[in-house]
Amino acid sequence: MLLQHARRNARVVDGELVLLEDQDRSRRNADEIEQGRPLIDRAIALRGRGAYLLQAAIASLQSEPQIDWR
């Protein structure tokens, strides 16, 4: 949830939805991203499974400075 929430200010600007590739990364909450990443790593290390962990892992990758869209 931290990683999803970290993008809230970049996701909607002036009431308009902004596509991920067009989002201004400076509007993201870096503290929440820093808090969320170790939680993802720990869940994976503990062999966590499920849709929520997968979504969180994707959100973590999407918070990288550069995204290899392929």
C-alpha cells in the first residue's frame, strides 16, 4: 500500500488521470517508497505469494528512476 500511495500526487493532476509513463516522478513520496521496498524484499524472502505481493512488486519496479517498458 505504501508504494501505491507514494504515487498518489503524481497519478492525478488538476483532476486528470496521468498515465504512468507521463507521471512527474518528483511528485512521488520518496519516503514511502523507501519504506515500502524493504517490506517487499522481506515478503519475497519469506516466500510470500499472492496477488497483493505481485502488485506491490510491480509498483516497486515502477518506482525505479528508469523503467524498461519492454
